[in-house]
Amino acid sequence: MAVMTLGLALMFMLLTVDGGRLYLEQRKLQRIADMAALEAAEHGGQCGGNGPQASALARTAATRNGHAPLNPLIASCGYLRTGNDNLRVFTADATRNEAIKVEVSNIVVTSVAGGIYALVQGGALAPTTTLRASAVAASPGPPQAMLSIRSSLVSLDSRHSALLNALVRSLGGNLQLDLASWQGIAATQINLLKYADQLAIDLGVKVGDYDKLLSTDATLSKLLDAAVRVLQQSGAAADVATNLGKLALGTANGTLLNLGDILAIQNGTAQAGLDTSIQLLQLVQGMIQLAVSNSAATVDLPISVLGLVNGRIQMKVIQPEQFSAVGNPATDRIEVHTAQVQALVSLDLPLLNGVLGLLNTVLGLAAPLTSVLNSLLHLNLVDVLQGLTCSLGLSQCKYLDVLPVPDKLSLDIGVDVARAQSLVTDHRCGAQKSLTVATQSAAAVVSIGKAKDSAAFFKDSAAAFTPLPLVDIGIKTCGPLGAACTRVAFAGGGIGLKASAPILRSETTALLFVTPPDIGKTPDYLRMSTQDVVGSLSSTLAGVQIEAYKPAVGNVFSDVMALVAGTLSSVKAILEPLIKNLLSPLLDPLLNVLLKVLGIDLASAEVGANLSCSSGHAQLVM
């Protein structure tokens, strides 16, 4: 019994020692693979061309660490991808050396346990066993910075969905998504790296050649289809992928687009710099804006979003937003900006003839205006009392006939929004990394009055607006001896409404992001502007002025007429509250609904920043 126990103890000791031998051999081999991969990546090893060859660098390092010169060693160049299981995968590509994989093997004496197992199984006893090890190291890449504009359009209502559908419809699409479908798109994130790689495959561009990808022509349907495939592969909600697929089918208008107009990826950007998620709706918004701007057409939007029944909204995207940019902050221009747009709203005013007290009030203007116009225009006008009896006289006479404009009027509101932009100007990597961003806030101007026509507004918004005639200062010519009187409308000018005021003025500020998170994590956000939009809107409404204008051609007024203070006070007391009450409830939805659908948030636009700094040395990544 003692002999048997001793024998078993000796056998287990032998197995332990022999197993430890193999473990140490495997560890040694793994260390050789690690050091070879690190050295090849550290020195920028290549798998072709005239530079240092990865295989030679790896072999030298392996030999130095105890690997026999004749033992197998394979060095491969390539890059890393994140699979659907969120694990890194090495992809071999001899033309790219972002990562280098080294595989080594060594032949050792078969273990005792292996020999016993082979004998028990009745197989041949192999005297040797081949051990294998591999390692992947990534070269020390430059720092990567990423800027993004945060869309505040997360919680959608029926007004937002109506506007989004109108934009799609302007591209020739008949499909209309319901509110729930748009909400699903807004609540979904998409990985930027996976999207870029999938689009490259769809367009026949080499994966990783971002410069080529961003400049390759693609239709809106192609851009959306790539997003659909990424969502399907990543396990996103099936209905989101389905709805996006329907949107892709419904926008096949053939207009060629470049992804680089809405997304900036600097050439040479490491894939890790793109391995981050963005809001799917923001990507879709940018694509639709790009297609609309390239079509050079104005878009008719539903007036119901402003709570009105009668009227018209027209919009033109001058430049789509560029919502995300990534690159090396030391050498690349990393810039994001919001969209530049123009919108023209036409509203029907109530007939002024029916406004209580207005007719009697404007009739009372004839007397004070007669002397002013006689002086300005040298018309030799008679006063109203004389005018009523001059038709019975022997000579012709002229007098003022002041009336509210009898026709149906349309008040035009023009909104001209210049883009806000942010640009990386400085960065620091170290114990406390930081990113400095120069930001120019959006400038927005509201014009109120009468637009010559929509084409003129979208060509030159500032010159397109003229005063909206509210009161017609006509001239009646009567006599002699009972001859019929004739009236020339606006011959003495008129009283009109016009306003042009900035909602926001562009201002430049420097934003400092202290310890911004690495790319792939949620960005830090800072406000682009601290201006008071509510106060600006109040100032705009207060700036709506009703003035008397000199006559010009047709109903277009000339310069403002200088009048004695208080001459128009009674007319203003009636008309200004009427106009302001009409405008006041419209400006808020105009800014907070229409512009937000385009990714423009004047009240709380924010820019986000990420910064990834490398250690300066190659690192093992697999």
C-alpha cells in the first residue's frame, strides 16, 4: 500500500513538473510573439514598399528574445475592426500597417500526460508537440479629436414629423412616416465606423480610404441603404431598420451627393477615431438637407406647424449642417457647423376695412398730410373741405383721399440664418489633456413686410423686402363743372409696415474643454452662445414700426416721410397691436419647430468634444 501511494505521488509530481515545463515554454513563446509584434509596430513595419519590413523587424526581435532563427514566424499587416459582438478582430491587409500580427511556433518534447493519453487511445505516440502563440500590436497613432453638434431634436411631436415628411416629399418621395416611426429613428444610435465601412463596401471603395469615400458620388438612397444594413447587423430594433429602408426606397431621385459635405473625416484618421456612435436622426437629417440643397429648389412646408390655416411656408437650404468631424488636432482642420437656411412665411391679414375705428381714423389724416405733401411734392392740393365742393367750380382741383387698403393683404416674414461653426484651435495631451475650440455663433435676421416674390427673397433676402402698404394715400382730381372725379391710388404715398432686426448677432468665443473624454465615450458639451433669444424676439416685435412713406412706382414706397410727431399716433394705436398680436405666437414655433428640424437650435446650440491621446509607444491590442 505504501509503495502504491509513493508511486502515485511520484507520478503526479512528474505530471506537475512536466505540465509546468510546457506552461513555461508557452509563456516564453507568447513573450516572444508579444515583443516581436511590439517592435515591428513601434518602428512602423510595413508589408511591402521600401520602408522597414515588419517580418524583418519581428524576426530580429524574436531572435533577440530566444526564438531560434529557423523556427517559424509570420508577420502580417492589417487593421482592427470591432465585430458585432463588440470584440476586436484583426483583418489582414498588406497595404495598411495600423496593426501588426505576429504568429510564432516552436517544437518541444511531448508531455508525459500527452503520451499516456495517446497510449490509452491506442494512437501513435508523437515524440514532439508544436506550441503556437500570436500577438497583435498597434502602432503609436497621433492624437485624435472629434467635434460634434448636439441635436436637441430628441422628443418629436406631430409638427416635427410633418416637416420631416415635407422635406422628403420635396425630393420626390411619396412615402410618409408617421410620428412613431420618426421617434424610433430619433431614439436610435448608429456606429460611425461601421457605417463608413459599410458604405465603402456598397460604393466599391477600399475600406479605410476615407478621403476617397467622402468624395465618391452616391445617391440619397445609397447613403440610407448603408445605414439600414448597419442597423440590421447591430441588432437595432427591426422597425427602425424597416422604416429607414422605406425612406430609402421613397427618395430615389438620383441626385448625386458626397458624404463629405455633412461628415468630415480627415485622411489618415485611425479607425479608433471613428469608433463612436451618433444619433441616427442627425445622420438622416444631414443627408436630407444635403439632397435638398443640391436640388437648388425651394421646399413648401405645411403652414399647420405654425398653428395657421391660411398661408405659406417656403424654405431653402443654402448649406447643410456638418454635424461631426474627426482628425489629428495637430495637423488637420477639424470643424463642424450648423445649416445655413432661409425661410419665407406668408400670412393672410384680416381685411383692414373691417377693423374697428380704422376708417374714421385714417380719414382724419387728410388734413395734416395735405400741407406736408404740398411741400414735398409741390402738388398744390386743396384741403378736404374745398375738395368736396371743387367739382362744382370752374377749375380742376386735387385733394387727398386717405383709405385703408381694401384688398386682401399678405404679410411676409423672412428668416435668414447664417451658420454657427466650431473649429479646433489647440490641444494638449498629458496629465491633464484639453481641447480649445473657437466658436462663432449663428446669426439670424427676421425681416417683416412685403417680399417682392419668393425668388427675389432667396436670391437677396435683404433687398427683397419693401414696406407692406396698409393705408393708401390717394389723390382725387375733380372738376370742372361736375365732371367725374378720378382717383390715383398711392399718388401721395402711403402708410406701411416694415421691420428688419437681428434675432441673434454672430459672436466669436473660445471654448475650453478640460479633460475631454476619449473618442467612443459620451462627449463633453458646452453652449456655443449665451445670447438671450427670448429678449431678442421681444426686441424684434418692439421694432415693428408703421411709418408714412413717399410715393414711388406702383405700390412700392420710397423713403420714409418726415411728419410732425404724433401725426400717426392714432393709426399706430390701432394697427400696431393688430400686427404684433399676429406675429407674437408665430415666432416661437418658427424658431423652435422649423429650425430644429434642420438641426438649428438658436436658443441652446451646443458643441461636443472628444480627445484621445496615445501613449507614444506601440501597444498590444490583442
